[in-house]
Amino acid sequence: MKVIYKKLGREKAFGLSDYGANTIVIDSRLKGRKHLEEALHESLHVYFPEKSETFITNTARKLANILWRMNYRRVDNSVGI
């Protein structure tokens, strides 16, 4: 799955998914737990396109809660100046 980061202000969304292209787009401004939940949410849309928005939202929230309690945190490994 390809993950793209960009600002999604015009789309009025935190993330987008494209099942056919096997791609998710995450708003580049998201941090912490919200980033985790949104990445899971959009990934679930790609892997389970037949599921309802309610199912996707609830499942992403539950998975994010579990991973967050396990101390999952995103680490930025990029080299910046």
C-alpha cells in the first residue's frame, strides 16, 4: 500500500483512500494518536471496501486505542537540517 502525505484542507478530510490504486492519503499536519487512528481508518477502507463507515470508524478507534496503550508512537527518522 502506498501512503501519501499532503495537506487536505480543501478536501475537508483528515485522510482519503483509493481502493483501486491501493493508496491512502493522510493529512501531513496530523500528529500523535490522531495520525495513528487516521492511518488505520484509511487502511481499513482499502482492505475492506465493503464495510460501512461506522464499522471502519469503530474498528480504527479500537485498534488505535490498543496500539496507543502498547506505547506505539510514530518516530520521524528523516534527516533534517
